[in-house]
Amino acid sequence: MLHSDNPSTKPDKYRPFNGYAAYCKQKYGERLQKISIDAGFTCPNRDGTAGTGGCTYCDNNAFNPSYCTSAKPILQQIDEGIEFHLKRYRRANKYIAYFQPYSNTYASLKHLKNLYEQALSHPQIAGISIGTRPDCIDDEKLDYLKFLSKSHIITLEIGIESCYDVSLKRINRGHDFNKTIEALELIRKYDIFCGGHIIFGLPGENTGMMLAEAEILSALPINMLKFHQLQILRNTAMEKEYELHPADFYHFSLEAYIEFIIDFLERLSPDIIIERLAGEVPPRYLLNNFWGRIRYDQVLTMIEKRMIERGSKQGSGFKG
């Protein structure tokens, strides 16, 4: 396993889970705020390499801030992103350029160097975080990222989404879970900080299957995880699937999700850093807004409060 390289960020009496903000403060001495960047990438399950149509749940516009568009130069997106976040995160002095929409290693190394180095040239950017897929990783790119990591903060974020092949096939990922394992093992060889993304509530999965993923993920060579509850977006292939087979979908109420995510965290290795515990999408994109108009920071506060009430901590039931 490859988890936190700073054991002091494990859950303690001040916070019941191993949070990313605390990790950054302890490792880098300050808060680091992400600035989303749209660099105009696509995915191999969109262009015909691994499939067409993309993931059935996907509409990246639902997650992109208003300033984030590939029509703007990278440095302009960063400047506008900093201005955007100053209203909410006034204590942030340094930022991470987050290459977010689609698969941000899916290009030639020459093209990637140009994009990444543009972002790193900004005086307030301390590093880059790169969202991508397991099948868009190779030695050449990892060797370059290892070089960058000597002078900058470099994070890879791998879209895992599910540990089950049947789910990956159903959502049209274009790869199986073994490909995820192979990619993470390769990333470990280069000692690059790596996060992963998981969706809870994919069609065909029940809560027992989802909870079992805690043990699977804990055994992976990964530093950090980000969790989202499934949110069905309008004008996606999943919307059509939901209309045809609604019984195949498990919808968490807010209260049920809070209890579920706490149960999950108890089963998860305490060494894994938690970047996010739930998703947030503008209501206009949602087919069904089960949680109403509630912001992520409110959900996070509710989860933490409930963990304290339950006497719960991340890893308290971990059997690794």
C-alpha cells in the first residue's frame, strides 16, 4: 500500500478523518486551493479508441466553474479562478492548477509539457493536479511528472469510479478494474502522489457492494480518495437508462448517505487522505435533486458532527 507519507495526518481528536486540508497545512505549511483548468482534452472512450459516447453519467459542464473553458488561455483561467476563489477562500495564498475535464494525460508528451508548464509558470501556482483515466498512463509521461515533482507539487487523480467490472462496463468506461490496479502500480514505481475518485450508487450496485470497496481500495497503492454520490444529470445516457430501469438505481437520502459514508470511512485505512466526501452539482443540471439546495461544506459539517456523535473515526474498523 502507498498511502500518506506524513503519518501525523491520521485521524486524531481534532478531526475524525484524515482530511486533505490538514495534510496540506502540515506538509506545506498553508492551505492550497485548487483552480480548475479546461485544457481541451477528450477521452479514449469518446474518440473511438476504447469506445464512443463517453461515460454514461458524464457532463463535465456540471462540474466546471464559470471561468473554466478551453476557449480561454490557461493563464487567463488561472487568474480568473484565483479571483473567483478569493471570495470564498481568502486565506489561500498558493494554488494548485487542476486539469479537470476529461482525460488530462491523453495527448503527446510534447503537448502535455506545453500545457503543464504554462500553468506552473504562474507565480501563485505551487503545483498541478491532473485528472485522468487508468488507460492514459505510461512510463514516458510518469518519468516527466517525476521530474516536475522535484520542484513542484504534482498529483495524479485517477478515475476509478467502481471496483466492479460489471459496473465499469455498464457505465461505458472502456477498461476493467485490473487496468486501474496496473496503472496505480506503475504510478507507485515513480513515487508520484496519487489520488482516486469513486462514485457511490452506480446502477446495479447495492450498499453491501459499496461498503466492500473500502477494503479493496485500502489495499491499493494510493495516497488519497475523493467520493461522490451518484447524481443523474440531464441529457446524459444515464438519464435515459434511469428512465428505462429506475429500480436498478440506489438513491441515497442525505441522512442515509451520512450514515453510509461514516460506515465506509470506518472500514477504510486511516492512512488514506480524504479530499472529498460528497459531490455537488448546480441544481439546473440534475434530473432529481434529492438533497435540495445544500452546499458541500454544509454536508461535510454534518458528516463530521455525526461522526463525533457516533464516536467514529476513519479506520476504526479497518482490518488491514
